[in-house]
Amino acid sequence: MKTYKPGDVATALGVSISSIRNWTDQPEFQEFLSDLAKREGAYANAKQREYTQQDLYVLNTIARQKTRFNSWDDVANYLRDGKLDTELPASAALVQPVTAAESFADAIMLRQQIDMLAKSLSDAEDEIDYLRKRLDEVREEEQTKARDREEKLRDEIIELNRQIARLELRIEMMQEKDEDEDD
């Protein structure tokens, strides 16, 4: 089992050694840490604390979750809910040895992620193309409808102007007739 010294954990998480010790000694986190980290049980006489990979994840969770807005109890409840921040910061690479097999596995996983993201990107681009074409079609339909409405309204205006002209002519004729009758 790979273990880490407090200094290695501090380096991995980008915090001070005193923070690691402080977090380890917090009563709220005792249930989440190994006996090795707490120097209890079979490790009670250990000269130095050591941390397991699981302890590293617990401390990483504490580092990420403990803010001035969260109390120790809030972070402990987060851990009790089964939440564990296993995504370690980049600085963890400084203390975690990587074997060739792990590197190869990471490369395969990264390749799969790249392929998956490339496929997602391709699908998204296809959808964008489809939506652009559909937008152009709808825009053309709406423009055609607008032209048709405009033409219809123009014809109605022309017809109304003709009716107005006829009515004006009638009014004029009636006025002339009235004037003739008055004379």
C-alpha cells in the first residue's frame, strides 16, 4: 500500500503541512481518516503520520470544501453524504509516482475522451448546420409571407383609393346637383 508523508500530502494539495496536521486532528474528520493518519490502533507508536490514497482524497475534499462560509461540520456532513473530491490538483503529480502502465492507461483514457469529445463536437456542428439551414428556410418562408401580405395590402389600398375617388366624384356630383337645384 502506497502511503504519503505529511509533506508530500501538503505538496500534493498545495497547502501547508500545518494545515494537513490541523485537518487530521479535527474531531469532525476522525471517522474518515485511516488509523495510519491518526496514529491510532496498530500505528499508535508510529514516529510520523502517514496517509493512504483514501486519506489523500479526504484531505483534498477538506481543502476544496472548507471555506469561510463552511464550518468543519459542513465539510464533515459533505463527507458523510459519500461525497469525495478525487480530482487532485495538478501539484499531486509531484508526489504520486506514475508507472508506465498507469501512463499508458491514462493515454488510452485521454484518447477515448478526445474521441468522444470530437464526436460530440461533430454532432454539435451537424446540428448547428441543420439549424442554420432550417433558419434560412423559415426566414425565406416568412419573407415570402411578408411580401404576399404587403402585395395584398397594396392591392387593398389601391381598391380603397378607387372607392374613395368614386365617392368623392359622387359627392362632387351631388353637390353640383344641389347647387343646380338651388339656382
